[in-house]
Amino acid sequence: MTIPTSDRAARSAQVTGSPRRRWAGLVFISVAVALIIVDSTIINVAIPSIVADLAITSTQVQWVQESYTLVFAALLLVFGTLADRYGRRRILLLGVVVFAAASVLAAFAGSGDLLIGARLVQGVGGAMVLPTTLSLINATFRGRDRGIAFAIWGSTIGGMVAVGPLLGGWLTTYFSWRWAFGINVPLGIIIVIGVLTFVVESKDAGEPRRVDVVGAVLSVLTSASLVFGLIEGRSYGWWLTNKAMVVGDWTWPFELSPIPFAFAITLVAGAAFVAWGLYRQRTGRTTLLAFSLFRIASFRNGNIAAMIVSLGEFGIILSLPLWLQNVLGYDALQTGFVLLALALGSFVASGLAGAFGNKISPETIVRLGIVAEIIGVTGLGFVISKDATWLSVVPFLFVYGIGVGLATAQLTGVVLKDVPVEKSGQGSGTSSTARQIGSALGIAVLGTVLFTSVGASLDAKLADVPGLPAAAQSQVVDAVVDSAGAAIPALEARSPALADAARDAFSEGTRYSAFAAAGFLVLGFLATLRLSGTAPHQAPREMDAASTGVGSPA
């Protein structure tokens, strides 16, 4: 059912409110974004301390990151739709409360499994927050103000990517890694008060839509099985089983590894998700993924580019803090200061984007940003070594930060610029999902590249150590890989030669991870070549009639 123009205009007037209130509300919307982005990065510098305190393995290290990102990505579409139906501000507030409560659980976690469980719940809260912040901006601001609001939103993400490690480093060094989660509670309280005071509720007009439960289940199966396969492949074997998978009292009974089965589930569930969504669309019912929005060129091509770029953007942030602390010997706060160069670059980029935003198309700014990211990450790959210092790393992190700041905000604006307001929840949810799937794959793929490369390189180096038995060699390799490098300082007391070989191998793994990230960013750049600065003029009207689904039977 098409929403009459008069109704849309009335709703627009209702949600925008006074200019002062809108901009004050944007401050707290940005703080809400900062909360979930900081938490996704603050943990990086705290990982070595968590490894030492909870004795978690390298696979659990990846899962501490992935459990949050995976649930985040899997539920973004669901909460984007729920926000459209029940109210965007309401879902945002609920998400902040869930996120803060889960942060308390994480802060008191006594084991790696409990911490991973708390991160899963945090992912649920984060999935409520991110798409609603985007859709609130899309529904509240118009014209030039909307571009400025998106720029502030994107710059917040870019800046928080590095402010998170700095804050986490300070809290970990002077207090405890547990405060990296505890800080979310007072921030959550501030956000709730600010949003209730300044942000006006908005939601779809017309009859409420039902959530596509089958689509939600299929999307979760698709993303969960894919990330599980990518992370656990090196543990259980990519084809044949090299370690038994045990769940409670049940043990995997086949010679064939569970990983091919996981990837098969990904293919089947993914195909079923698309087929089911297209079927519901043909029958006039609402879908979890806004398939009809993909007829808008800016939305379709922008999401493809965003997913590929995100794969390369944030995966490297997993390996750098581990390398800085376990190889170069920096503490958590020093690591945070090194990564601050990324935040400074992002803030500089926001100024550049504002200065040239009216002279250069957003698509061109996105491409310039990705080129800067490629230069920064490739440069990191060349300077990373066991003898490197922060002076060689910081310039490339700064360039990388400039790229993140330029690309993130502008790409968001390109993706959503032609999406009708009444579809902003699904549109922003789809956009955020594309990014989070890319981030999840980046952590999984680049983490696997890191630890696989470290193991292979260290194994080769120890083979040349005279008098080292094969059993001892295997023990050293396993200790370094399973501890995500935390065992390297302890090797120094046992044998300086072994510790030196381990530092060299971990540097090689980090270097390969950086080059892999650069490769994905190159693919992302190529994907942006399909972005056009000319918007399809008929897209919004077509969307009103053909794809909003408002008032359709479910």
C-alpha cells in the first residue's frame, strides 16, 4: 500500500522537531554509536591481559571478537524491521539497556566461555542500536543537514575505532581489563537520558508489518555456519578431521571434518534465504531483507562495496595489538597510543570531507578514502618486523585512518541517499548488515591468516634449531599459536633463541594479515567503480508502489 504524500509530510514534520532538538539528539545518537563501536575495538588491546587472566586459546580469542560481531550481523535486519514497526527510538533504548546489562556480565566473567556468552548478548544489544541510529538520522534530517548528520555519524565510527583501543589500554594498564566492559554502564545511562530528552520517536505509518521469522532463522544459519567454518577450519581440519569436535558427551563421528558440512549449510541456507525472500516479495508480504531496494543502483552497488571494504578495514585491528604487545613488548596503554594515530587520521579526514564535500562527489571521496586505506595497510605490511618501532608504524596508521574517515561516512550516505524514509529501517539494517558481515569475515579470514602463518613460519624456523626435539618443537609452536602470542615473553626465560624465532614468526603472520587486508581493499575499490554519482530519479516513486510493503498482509 502506497503511503499518501500528505501522510509522509505530516510524519516528516513530526519526527524532525526543532533544529536545536534535532542536533542535540544527534549528539546522543552518535554517543550510542560510539558505545557499540568502542566496545568492538576496546577489547583488542585487552586481549593479552584476558589471555593471561582467563587462559583462553587463540581460537577463543577469535570467538571473543566473533561472537559479538556474528550475532550483531545476524540480527541487524531483524531489528531494523522491528524498529520500523514498533518505533526506532524505543528499539534504540532497549538495545542500550541490553548492551549495558551484558557488559556487566562480561566484566564479571570467570572463564573464556562465560566471556564469549556475554559477548553474544552484547551482540543482541548492538544489533538493536546500530540500524536504529541510521534510520533515526534518515528520518529526522533532510537535504544538506542529512549529509552533515551522516558525516558526523561516520566520523564517530572512524574515530571510535582507535579511541577504543586507547581507552581500553588505559583501563587495562591502570585498572583491569574488566573495566573495558564496566565503562559501558555509565555511558549507557547517559545515552538513555539524552535520547529520552532530545530524540523524537518515529516509525512506519500504516498497518504494522509482521517479522519474517523464517527469513531471520535462515539468515542466522547462513552467517553463523560461514563464520564457524572460517574460524574453526584450522582447528578441526579444512577437509579431513585432525581434531575431534566434542559437544558435551557427543563426539564428531566422521573422518570428514565438520567444516565442509558447515560450508554446505552456508550455501543451502543462503540460497533458501534468497528464494524465501523473493517468494514473500512476489506474494506481497514483507521480507527481512529489502530485496526490492536492490533495484536502486546506489543501494545495490554501495552495499557490495561496503561489505568488501569492511572485510579489509577492521580485520587488521585484531592482529596489530597482539603484535605490538607480544612482539614489541608495549603495554596496553602504549598500544592504545600507537593506535591513536588511526583516530587522528579519521578526524582529519572528516575535516577534509567537509571542505571538499560540495566540490567532489561522494563516490569520488569514497574511492580516495579506500586508496588511502590501501596505502596505509600495505605500508604497515612492509614495516612490520620484530625490530620495528612505533615510529615506523604510526605514519601508515595515520594514512589508514584518513582513508577510514573519508570512506565510512560517505559510503553510508551513498548507500542510503535514494532509500525512501518509510524503508529507512530495512535500508539501514541491510547496509549495516553488509558492513558487519564484511567485518565478521575480515576477523575470521585475517585471524586465520595470522595464526596459520605464525604456526607455519615458526615450525619452519624451529626446524633449523640444532638439538631441539620434534616434540618440543611442536609444543613451542602450539603454545605460541594457542596463546595468540602471549607465550612469547615467557619463552625468553627458557631460550632467547626460541623467543626470537617466535617474535619473527609472529611478525611474519601479522605482515601477511596486513597484505591480505590490502588485497580485500583493492577488491573494494574495484567495486566502487560501479557507483554512479547520478541517482535514479524514479527509484523513490517506484519503491512507494512496488516495495514498501506497508500494510501488506503477512
